[in-house]
Amino acid sequence: MVTGEAMKLVDSHRVHGMLAARGQVSGPVSEGGLGRYTVAVDVRAAFDGLDLAAFLDVYDPLPAMQDIEDEYERVRAGDPAAQARLRGRLIEEFGERATYELWIDGEGRPVRERLTAVTPVEVVFSHWDATAVSAPPADQVMVR
């Protein structure tokens, strides 16, 4: 479960990065010892030029329903109608315009990101030092 939540954070950062890569960047602006970059994104133009198959790999790598997986396979196969449907859904989700902000520390690591869109999202990154992860006790592990 922890791994799944961590991957959602990593994948959301990748999704935002893919959108931001297609926008107009300004910055850095120094803010509290951090560099802040702002990217204005024309969402429609971003999705029109985006590799949708690569996008789906980070946007929804394990769809919960078979009909969604089937639709994604049509998108990956190059079906223009499926790609248009996906782009339409994504534009509804993100809106026509979005703003992406990224704060970077002195070592170039992301500290905070914010996507201002239909549904705003903000992620804070911390504890960049080494972290120890230990397995739970054997009696709490179930193998399938």
C-alpha cells in the first residue's frame, strides 16, 4: 500500500512534468531560499502534441476496469477516435489552461509543486536524506 501511494506521487509528478514541458516557462524567481519556476500551459495544445501512449503509462498505469484498459489499448494502437476521446476527457479534467509551479532547493531537488487547474494539486517533497525501509514482521505478510 505504501509503495502504491509513493508511485501515485511519483507518477503525478511525471504527469505534471509532461504537461509543463509543453508550456511557457518563466523563472526562476528567488523565494525563501528556493528557486520558483512558473509554467503557463495551454492544455489543449499540450495534449494535441503529447505522446498519449507514454502519457497513459504514468497517468493511469493500472486502470481499474477492463473497458478503460480496452480504450487505452485503442489509444496506444493509434486509433484516432480513441485518442480524440482521451484528449477530450483530459481537457475536461485539467481545463483549457493550467499553471504549474515548481520550487527547487539549492541542490536542484524539487521541494514543492503545484498544478493550478480544474482540480488543483499540490505536493510537498521532503526528507531527501537516506531513509531506511524495513519489512513488516513475517506474521503480517501474506503471499499470493
